Amino acid sequence: PMRWTGTILCLIGIGLTSYNIYPLNLLFGAIGSFLWTVEGWVAKDYALFTVELVAVLIYLGGIVRVYT
């Protein structure tokens, strides 16, 4: 379920981005990528873990920028 939940949240984030619905796109994308980060760690898929961790950090940077 974590993979599908992460996938759906990432896709919602992408859809929100395409319609310029901001900052909800960042929140959905960050949560979805976080779930995929956890999945990459659990599965010992370090390429997946790395790319999703970087995505989470980028999303968090955008969230901090919006709210500060």
C-alpha cells in the first residue's frame, strides 16, 4: 500500500503543479516522495532512496520558502 499511496500522492502533486495550484502541489509531492524514500530504504534500493530523498529536500525548501 505504501508504494501505491506514494504514487497517487506524487501524481496528485504533479497534477496540481500543472494547474499551478500552489503550495498544495508541494505538500502532496513532499508526502508522496517521502513515502517513496521510505520504500527505497526498506527495499535497499539506494538509487530510489537517493532520488526521492533529494526530491523531499527540494520540496521542503519550497515549503519553507512559502511559509517564511
